[in-house]
Amino acid sequence: MEQIKERHERELVLNLGPQHPSTHGVLRLKIEVEGETVIKCTPYVGYLHRGTEKLAEGMTYLQALPLTDRLDYVSSMTNNIGYCLAVEKLFGIEAPIRAKYIRTMIAEMTRISSHLLWLGTHALDLGAMTVFLYAFREREWILDLFETLCGARLTVSYPRIGGVRNDVSQEFIDSLYEFTNIFPSKVGEYETLIDKNRIWLMRTKGVGVISAEEAINWSLSGATLRGCGVNYDIRKKHPYDAYDLVEFDVPIGLNGDVYDRYLCRMEELRQSNRIIRQCIEKLPKGAILAPDAPKFTLPPKDKVLDNMETLIHHFTLITKGPMTAPKGEVYCCTEVPKGELGFYMVSDGTGKPYRMRIRSPSFVHVSALPALCEGGMIADVIANIGTIDVVLGECDR
Amino acid sequence: MEEYVKIVTRDRLYKDEMESLMTKFLFLEIVRGMRLTLKTMFKKPVTRRYPKEKRQAKPGFRGLHALVRNPETGNAKCVGCGLCAAMCPSKCIYIYTREGDNHEKVVERYEIEVLRCVYCSLCVEACPFQAIALTETYDYAAFSKQELFYTKDRLLKNWDDFMTEEKKKRYFESFWGPKTSFFRENESQATFKGKS
């Protein structure tokens, strides 16, 4: 009898993942529960490790671009932009104004598509199944637009060092403008479905509370941080691309629970829509690749077979990378849908990066999971995984 | 706080006690949600019944590879410079060349391991001769690894099968870059044409 009692009193160790459907990939959590209360939560990562940072060391700067697509595979455009900005900072070049507007536009489209995926899956995890297809209906539109733009839907590789890969078409702009007209009403639809739903409120309000101070100590970023009442948005604090030329608000939540982070992301959807609209209206004519970019990106194709120097340049750029790479190190951070994505590049003067370190938001957010989960119920672990918006491709790199 | 900050936290969900009570007892928020879902019953479905209904890929889609056939000689345009293989991030292109009878370079084998390809189209951008293309085909799943190992003949056949006249032109116009026009302003660039 004593033995049985002892066994009952011991906490139960539970493995959540790596194949659990609501861990958004291959996240494994080792949870110790007492009854239904989580006492200890330990995340294990690395199931999707592909060695992106090491791979990039053996590649030229342009060649490493498709690798960044596969970090956060639901918002590959922003990863590309972050990488390109880091390399541009290293080389001291700047994209022309039209390219900046296009980049801002597509970055916000990615934010919308990423948040829609988050909304759909997060709601699905918490039992609101209807929102999923509603969110995917609009996401499909954006992915179709990406397809017209660059020929790929998910892993786009569209931005280039010093600009973008090809110009936007009139069809793209018209369709995107139509999207911005319709989208706010669609956000209203999602809100009708779950905003005040009593089950949704019970599952999200007061769950996974983290204070502003603690959030900063955990180095959270993005909407996860802003939901805790910290006013920090890289797009405002350190503007890159065309973010200082457009107007938008930064949504802040004060309670720091799952519901506030949800409200923040819903408002971000509207603000992103606003940014896209302004970008379309302001889109100027002009170059889409920087004039000094040919030192670093491929020279114009129509000259390659006529001009001998260009052809030599073309060959050396592809086989050896840029020959005039400066020495030094640079850190460049961008606001991606998940949070702060930073690229730390070290160059030793050869055509390949000596070291590329990626500061990925998902990795930091996963490390903060114990702080969110411990002391809560086991069912709320799922809500917490959803609310930090983690993509394991980026976490494990 | 700066003026761009927008506080989204809601202290109260409803205007007053009355509305709160009404919603609680009459399930108003659920009724509203149900009304929205009921409305969609009379709309066309947004999903596609995939194997029956196939979706046409958009122009310039990056799908299955093809080697461009030179209409004059009837052989591949590829000269075997190896730039595509050097550029490929996943190293899935294999090129073997040899010396021909008249001391020219002959591409003996040109193989692409499609399973390893990441469809970044950097090979297309690297090629100075417009000799390789990504077609608009996307459904080519196979049962064995061997079937997805494309040799030169199969790649040439892809070109004949999937690239008709207008597709060829459209493909190279939009995706073989960068071009000189990318570095300066030109009249045909797309801009916003006003609210219509």
C-alpha cells in the first residue's frame, strides 16, 4: 500500500513531441507533471539541424541565399531580406529606392502570410477549427502573388544583394492592391469567429503570463515581446528598407498573456496591410539593382556575351565570389514575423563568409518556454507553444 | 510613449453589464460566428480537388528542369562551361565533358539529381547561354530514386514536352537576369495606376 501511494505521489515525466502535431514541427518538450500541473518543462531542440551556418561558410555570398529560405520556411522572404541587408552592410552598398519599396512590400506580405498561418494553427490547437481554412484562403492569395512575382510560392529566393531579382509586373500590383482593399474585412471575419468566443477566452486569457521585465531578460522579441508591454519594434527603432518612409502603428499589449499576444498579431495584420497600401501608392520608377552591385552580384546578362570583361567578371563571381570583399564583421537585425532575426557576418576578405551566425527568434523563444509553462496546466503548454510562434526550421537551423 | 504606439489590450470586452449578460445567456458571440460560417455554405468552395482538378502554374514557375534544345543543330545549347554546377547551392548538377573529333568541347553527360534540387533557379541565372530552364511542371513524383535522376536526353525531352513556343519566350524574358534595364529607370515599369 505504501509503495502504491509513493508511486502515485511521484511526478510523471511526459514527452511532448517530437512528433506531436501541435508542436509546430519537431520540438520535444520533457514535461514533469504533478496531476495536471506542470512542474518542470525542458525543451530539447536539434531534430531539424541542417548546419546552415556551417554550410554558408563554404559558399559564395549569392550562393548562400537559398539557405536562408529554409530557416523560417513560412516567411522566407523576410529571411532573404535580412541576409541581403547584412551582406549589403558588409559591402557598404545600398539598394535603390524602388527596390527598397518592393522589399518592404513583400516583407509585409510575408508577415501577413506568416501571421495567418500562425492564427490558423494556433486556433486549431486550441480547438477553434473553423478559422484555419478562413485564414488559409487569404494566405493562398498571397502565395499566388509570390508565384507571379518570382515563380516560387514558399522558398522564394527573391531579394538579391543590392536589390531584387526581377521587377514587379503590373498584374502583381493590381492584384495586391485589390487584396489590400479586401483584407481588413477578412481580418474582421476571423475576429468574429474567435475574438469573444468564451472557449477561446478561457484558453487564452491569463495563460502564459510573462512580465515585461522577464520578457526582456529572456530576450524575447517581436509580437511576443510587444504583448508584454514593451515598445520595441526594429522597424521603428532601427528603420531599414523603406520603413521610415511609411506610416504605421506598433500594437502593444499590456497583460503579457496569450490573449494579448493574439490581439497584437491581429493588429499587426491590419498595420501590415496599411504598409503594403502605402508602398504600392508610393512605388517610384527606377533601378531595382544598385549601380555598384555588379561588383557583388551578377553582371547584366545581355552584355555577358558581347563584352569580354563582363564575361570574365561573370565567371569569377560565380566560381570565386566577390573579389573585393572587405574585411570585418557586421551585425544586422531585421523584424521578421517571429521577432528579431539577426545575421552576424565575419568576412576575411575572400569571396566567402568566414562565419555566419544567425540569431533566430524561434530559438530564443523556445528557451523561454519553461518560464511560460511552469506552474500552469498541461493543456496550456499547447497554448504557449502556439503563442510564441515558433518554427523549428529556424530554431534548429 | 511615442505616438505610433497603439495599445490593444482590452480592459473590458463589452460596453456595459447589460451587453455582457445578454452575450452570456444568449450565446450571442457564438451565434455571430455561426452566422458567418453558415453564409459560406452558399458560396463556392475555395479548396481544390487536387488530383482531379489540376492547377495551372503561373508563368515563370520554377518547376522541373529542362535543357534548351538549339533549333539549328537539334542538340542541347549547353557548351559545358560548368557555371551552373559551380553555382548550384545543393550541388545537384553533374557535367562531364570530353574533347571532340575537331578538338572542340563536347558535353558527354549532363545530369541533374532532381531530388536534391532546391529550385532556387540560380543555375538559370548563372548560365550565359540560356541553356537551362525550369519548366512549369510541378507534378512529377516517382516511385524510385532512379526515375528522378535526369540525364541529358530526358532533360532535352522535358524541353520538347513542356515548353511550347510562347512559353519559351515568356520564360526567358522574365527570369533570365539581371538585365541592363534593371540598373536604370525605364518607362515600362509597373506603378500604381490610381484607385479604380
